[in-house]
Amino acid sequence: MNVLGIESSCDETSCAVVVDGKKILSNVVATQIPFHTIYKGVVPEIASRKHIEWILPVAREALKEASLTPDKIDAVAATNRPGLVGGLLVGLTFAKALALALGKPFLAVNHMLGHLYAPRLLTSDSPADLPDYPFLGLLVSGGHSIICKVENFDSVEVLGTTVDDSAGEAFDKVAKFYNLGYPGGVVIDKLAKSGDPKAAAFPLPNLHNAAPCDMSFSGLKTAVIHQRETFWKKGVDFTNENLAASFQEAAVKILVRAVERALKITGLKVVVAGGGVAANSRLRALMSERLGKSVKCIFPPLKLCGDNAAMIAGVAYQYFAKGDNSPLNTSAFARVSDFKHRATPNR
Ligand code: KG4
Ligand code: ZN
């Protein structure tokens, strides 16, 4: 079954065709990064306008790359939450109109479930074995940092979240403050490779009143931006590389520490990471360093860590396979309570 997936929740306009929730026939990602770079962050109105301009050509390209005509599409899916509502509405409305015109089912998909699904898609560099449920999910994107027990593709129990900023936000804000470039995570990851992670000993948070797997990044962000001298080692040069490496080391330790606690609590032996921050090279290294051989760490291929429509088509297929679809009055939502209130997401 061929599902055309559409993703427009932030600054990537993406359309993909995926067969049976597994095989990617096409996954076109048109990035808007050049249009947001001068603002050092995503400007929602620019994002919505670019989605409007690009959605049709990107969908046509996805069909062309898949060597399919529209009548060979069996269902159309789009991200409807969480994200920038202006962008979501573009993809959602386009998907509904196309589904209606083709007389095929429409499916609305939660973007975060998409990120968790990414390692299940087959590519030339997919993980050797696909994770069996249940596993521990580490969802780290621009807007979310979530640790959850994943029982099925749409059944998630949240064990911990950030109590303030997300990890991705901290990368973006530190990069923005020090004028390192955009997007922050990518730039910091690159700079950190030639920096000293011990140049500064930035503090890790102690969340006395939080759940054991909760995390916090705003203290680290404040320390890096406003109290750098306090934590900088005497005699070590202040360079962007050293700053990036020391900040990244602390950010990644906060994530891995929370994952370790969650593994202990749940007894799970497999961790699946997803979202833009899952591309981070130090996170990947520290996870396998710290979790040892008894825990399997699964990261999606780099090109499936960031926002893409293949992961949306993959989740949609799973809904379709169990006889589910979404009404044409389905709305878009900036936020979802699903990942805050420690419950399974509702459709
Ligand atoms: O999942 P994503 O592409 O979009 C959202 O759903 O938000 O995640 C974007 C986030 C941004 O904060 C970006 O700076 C971060 O992922 N990111 C990274 C890396 N690549 C992207 N953070 C750390 N290291 C990276 N290599
Ligand atoms: Zn995302």
C-alpha cells in the first residue's frame, strides 16, 4: 500500500511515498533554512508562506521520484500536531484536498510519533535490526525533550520531559547568542569536534521536586550565556570551539543521565532516539559509551532524524492497517497534552 506523507510542522516542506510503512520510494525534503538564517531562528509567517509556495512542487517531485501517478496512491497523510499552526494548516489542507480529489482515505499524524517511527523505515543505512516493542524512546527535537516507554507505534507512556526548555532549544539559543550560525544544533555539533569538552565545567541540574526522568536545560543555557566566566577553566582559551564542546558535553550528559534513570526504572534494554537532536554525534557516542553492551541504542539514519514526511507516511500506514482514518474536519494543534500528562496520545 502506497501512502503519500506530508510534513510541514516547522521549516521543512516534505512529501514522501512509503510502501507498507517500510520501504521509502521517495522522501523529498525542501529546507527553508536559508530563509530563516538571517533571523537566527524560524519565523513562523515566512515558514507558512514557503510551505504554501512549495507544497505542490514538492508533492509532484515525491511522486516523480517514486515513479507513481497520483492514482497509485492509496492514502494521504499529514502531520496535524504539534508544530507551527500556520505551517501545519498548509500540509493538512493540502493532504485533505488531495485525498478528497483522489477518493482515498486521509490520515492525521502526530509528529512526535513520526520521530519515534523513523528507525522502522528501511533505507540503505537503517539500523541492522528493527526495535521490538516495548522500548525506551528518547524524543529530542526543537520543541520537545521526552523520555517515554513506547508500547506500540501509537502507545506511549511519558516517563519524563523537560521542565523548561528543550535540548534543541538550548542548542539553538546558545548558538544564536554567540552568533555561531543556524541551525544551532548542527553548528555546535560541528564546532565541538575541534573543541575541548573540559574547557568549562558547566553545571548539571538537580531537580529535587521533579520526576526522576525529568530534565532541565534553561539553567545550562543561562550558565553558558550569562555566567560563562564562572565555569570557565583558568588558563584555557575562550574559543567558539571550546564553548561548543563544553556546552554540548553538558547538554548530552543531561539527556543520557535521564535515559539511564529511565532504563533502571523500567528495566527496558532498548533505547530508540528520534528528532533533530538525535543527529548529534556526541549524544550518539556517549549513549553507547555509558549504556554499555547490555543496552541496545538505536538511532535513525541521519537523514531521518530531522523532519521528513517518510516518518509520517510510516505511522499513517500503521493506522490504516488497523482500519483507522481521520475525518476531513481534523484540525491542527500547536501543542499536544499527550506528551505532558504522562498518557497515551489520543488520535
Ligand atoms: O526534529 P527537528 O528537525 O524539528 C522539530 O521537530 O523541532 O529538530 C530540530 C532541532 C533544532 O533545535 C536543531 O538545532 C536540532 O534539532 N539539531 C541538532 C543537531 N541537528 C539538529 N542538535 C544537536 N546536534 C545536531 N547535530
Ligand atoms: Zn521534528
